[in-house]
Amino acid sequence: MRIPLLLLALSAALFSSAQSASAAAFGSSIMNASNVRLQFFNGTTWIDATSTQATLAGSILSSQSTATLGVTTVSSGLVSGLNAPQSFVSPTLPSIAEPTTVPLTGLGASATDSFARGDTLGFGTSIIGGSLATSTLAEVNALGSVTGNANGNVGGTSLFTVNVNQAGQYRLAFTGNLAMQSTADGFANNSFRVQINQSQGATSVSIDYADPLLNRSISGTSSANVNTNFFSPVVTLTAGPIATFSITQVSEVGVTAIPEPSSIAIFSLMSAGSIVAWRRRRNKEDSASKA
């Protein structure tokens, strides 16, 4: 019995070591909404709204980011203003300065480093007579040294209240740039929503817009890229009441540290084959001794 027990013990040890190994995986989601502005239809064409059509009554900008690598989590919490502190965690690198929204090379890190990060950037103070730009970046890179899951997620919200000075048709216009990539056991998600609301006496106008091109999910070895101009659905507003315009975007990525399937299969077949061969030899020896 000692030989099969030894084989089983060896098999268990090899299988255990296979379970602790994790496959390298990468996930990245970068969303940039630039030149965001309120537009008005003057009866002939769409124009960027001025004080004739509307005036800004107030704005609330907020964002948050979280990065998780293995059992370590770093979070910026909810921060007023779009330029939130970056959340970055890595077993080999210290926290780094605010980067531009480019993958890997903007980190000063190489593809051989394990890391997770989330970041929101933004600028601009008005969607009337000016422009707003926001960027959400979530990115993770987990190698064999990472024994737990890795995730990065980041969200930013821009809420504007507007005094409507001229009744008519309005919409939000913006340029959308989305770049997503994932490999192996990685995934990436992106969500972008525009909401427009106005109470008009006993009635109200409400639009909740989620463009399918900017709301994407990918996994495995995959990528998605979108670069184009977008326009929200048209809403008819009355003069006098305040209208609210809300822009929300969320980027999320993650990887799962899992056993290498090929290694598990090889170890299992080796163990099974060894046991079968031992039994056959034992049966032959028993038959020979009886004869």
C-alpha cells in the first residue's frame, strides 16, 4: 500500500501547487467625454446654448476610485471635484503621480509589474458657453505572483442645474472616446449615462440616455474602441423652471487568479496513469505467485 499512497500524496501536492498558481491577465477601460455642452435648436440648426437660452444655476462634481490587488484595497472615497486622487496598488511599486490616461507606459511601469488602479480626471466648469471634459480610467495587470483577484473601478458624476431662459428643444453634445482591452481571465466594463429632468407644473420631462456604443462589456482576449461624436435625445423645455443635466460614467476592470487548466490536467493524468500501471504490475505478481 505504500506505493499507491505515496503516489496519491505526490499527486495531491502537485495539484495543490497548481491551485496556488494564477494565470496572467490584464484589463483596461478608458473613457473620455470631451467638449460636453448644452445645445439649443434655433429653428434651423443646432447651436451651443448661450445666456439667451439658459444660465448656469449651480453644479456638483464628484468622483471616486478604488483599486484592489490580492487582499490590499486602496480607495479615494467620494471626492468633490472631478480631479480625484488616484487609487493605485502594486506589490513592487510605490504610489505614483497623477498620470495621463494612457495604459502602462503612462505609469512608468512595465507590463511585467502587477498593479491595479482607478482614476478620474476632469476639467471645465460649465456646459453653457464652454465645455466640460471627464475621463475615467480603470486598469489592472495581474501576473502569476498575484494569488488573489484584482479589480479597479472608478466613477465620476457631473450634475448641473440650469435656469431655462428660452423655451425650445435642447440636447447635450459631446465627443466620446472609449478604449477597452482584456486578456486571459480579465474583463472590462464601461457605463455612460446622461439624464435630463425638468418639472413643468403638474407634468415633468425626464430622459435617461445610455448609448449602447459607450456601454460595453468585454472579457477574455478582446478589445473595443469607439471614437465619435454623440448627442443625447432631444428634450423640450419650458422657460422659467430649472432643468437638471446629469452625466455619469463608470469604468470597471478585473482579473481572476485561477489555476492553470493545462497544469491541473497534466498532473491528474500523470497521477492516474501511475496508479493504473502500479495496479497492473501488482496483479501480474499476484497471478505469478499463485501459479
